[in-house]
Amino acid sequence: MSHKVHPHEEHKTHAPSSVRCAVLTVSDSRSPETDYGGRTIAYQLVHGGHQVVRRWIVPDDPGRIDEAILDVVKDDEVDALIMTGGTGIARRDVTFEVVRRRLGKVMDGFGEIFRYLSYKEIGPSAVLSRAIAGVAGGKVVIALPGSPGACELAMQKLILPELAHMIQQVRK
């Protein structure tokens, strides 16, 4: 008896083996030495077989965040932007608003499932997260909380298993 391949698994067979990623940390207080969220994302990407072609930090400033997103959207050497920081509800947390304005398509399920997984680990404070993902200018854009634990959770449970498939779908 032959094994029937599920349609969503069939799609993944056409996905790229490696994705070229930019990692952006949004923070007024992090430096390259203390950027634990960005470091976690970059480490997970490389160990997952992907490339980190750019990594940098910008302050919690809507104009600077927007400029960084636009730079990545125009960069032919980048397939995906993964951001960390500024997704909470504090006054300075503006990443969500800036990213949401730039997304042509939102992957609503990303934020929903991320908050569900977070809830299982940290309880009700997971509702404070405004993690978001979608497509902007033909690039996958994902915004995660600044917590290294949240970054690791998202990378392991959502991003690494699905990133290449996301890129394959965006290129169709």
C-alpha cells in the first residue's frame, strides 16, 4: 500500500532548503552585547539551516522601525524579517502598529497560536503579547516579543517548522 502525502506536506517539498533572514531588535536599552532576543533568533535560524544576512538594533521609534522594514522589503538578498521587541502594551511599544501598517497580508493564526503556546508556558500574561506576522512587499515579516524565552518558543514551535513553506507560498 502506498503512503498518501497530505496536501500541506506536498507544498513543503517545493520550499527552499534555506531562507535568507534579517534579524531586527527594537529596543531603547539593548546593545549588541545585551541583545539576547536577537541572539536567540539568529542562533536558532543558523542551527535550523537558514542564513542570517543582516542583524541590527533600532530604538523604539516608529520612523526608525518603519525605515528598517522598508529597507528589508527593498533588499533582494533577504527573504524574511524577524523582529524582536516592542510588541507589548507599554507606551514605548510601537512595533505592532508600525508592522501592521506595512503588512499587505496578515497571518492572523501566527499571533493567535503564539499566544496560546505562551499561555501554556507563562499563563495569563501571554495576553499582553501583540506578536504578529504577515507579508510586506513580498517578504515574510514576523514581530516577536523581546523576551529570549518568547523568541525561543516562537522559533522552535512556529517559525523553524514553517519558515521555508511561508517563503515558498509568498513566491507563488
